[in-house]
Amino acid sequence: MAPVRAALLSVKGVTRARVTLENHEAIVTFDPKQATVEDLIKAVGEAEGQMFPNQYSAKVKEPQGSN
């Protein structure tokens, strides 16, 4: 999933991105003053669309322990 990680890291304000294929998730550290969740979803969608058109979608996962 290197292209997805690279796409996330290319978003201004992203400082870390870890993508795991096994869990089908990315954990991203970013500055919300410079990037929005929508920016991250768009970057993932564009990267995945280049690799696997119409096969994946990106969404925000609720943090564990949240109500």
C-alpha cells in the first residue's frame, strides 16, 4: 500500500501515515489547521483509484472507546 501512504504523506499538514493491508486501515497524524479529513479521503481515493479503479472507498473510523 505504498502508493496510499505516499498519497497521504503528500497532503500538506500530514506528518505520519501508517497503512496496513491486513486491517484495511490507515493511521494518520495531521495538523487539522492545514488538512481536513476530506483532504485525506480524497488523497486515498485518488491513490486507490489509480491502483484498483472502483474497488475501494475511504472513510473515517471512529476511535476505539468512543461513544
